[in-house]
Amino acid sequence: MLSEQSCIKQKSYRVHIDSPLAYKIFREFFIKLLDETYVPAPIIVLCIGTDRSTGDALGPLVGERLHKVCHYAQVMGNLKEPVHAGNLKKVIDDVNNIHKNPFIIAIDASLGRSENVGTIKIAQGTLTPGAGVNKNLPPVGDFHITGVVNVGGFMEYLVLQNTRLYTVMKMVDIISLGILEGLEMFFRQK
């Protein structure tokens, strides 16, 4: 769970889940950022979160959608084997031990201002998982994708538990389809 304010200085793109053709807009942003940041290396899509909280399940749900059908990247974190606060450091260490300089795309849910709920953001650089709920976890990612699932600032754990599943699932649809098509289109043009 990321705090919306923790990565403002990096180049970023945003799309709201209710925008017409949101997944195509997301896909184009994804390809553009991949084109600007990717260096040849194994791609790891690191889907962070837990299936025990509706609001924090964005990452594992995206991972669930991608892990069997994504051919251009290794997907880590899904409903069966989530990547969460308890195992994030070990997962990052394992990835770095297996792959030399992997290119990591980190995905996590975030809390933010009410007018931003439903916004998906793609940004350069690392994200700091757990910042929205005051956890001290290692930063991760060459670029990252976050979805503002609910309002932050007060009783974050309760807010996460009471997040609408509709909002999370709409984000999951947009992100997973955008990544699948984006990776395919990116590598087809290379």
C-alpha cells in the first residue's frame, strides 16, 4: 500500500478508470514509459499486496490475471502466492539472486485524495510499498503502477477493508489488459 504523495517528482502518467477507452490510454502510457526506461534485461512484474484486504488486493489480483498468460515477463505475486509486507524483502533478494539487473515493474494499491480515487498512475522510478499505512519497506521498481483505491489520511487499515471491490476490479481489468497488450506491442516493434 503506497502513499499517493511518495513519488510526485518522477515523470508520470494518469488515467481514471471511468475515462472512455481507459485501458487503451493506460496501454499507450505503459508502452511510452517502457520505451523511455527499459534496458534489455529480464522483466519482472512485481504485484504487491494481500488478498486479505479488498483495498490492498490490487497487486495480487493483477498478478492472478497475468501469471499464466504473460509471455514477455515473469510475474510475481498473485492470490496463491502474494508478495506482501512479510515477504517483500525476501522476494526482492530472490529476484536479484536469480536475475542479473532485472527490470522490475512494481504494482501496488495506494490511498489518496477523494478526487483521485479510481486513478491509475504509471511513473518512473521506485515505489515505496506500505508508505500509506506507515510501514517501512524497501523501495522497488524501475517504474511502477499504482491505483488509488480509496481515501487516505485516517484509519487506513479500516479504509482498506471497506474499499469497493468494483473499483479494484475495474483497475485490475485495465492494468492487466494494458500490460499484456503493451508488452506484446512493445516487443513486436523491437
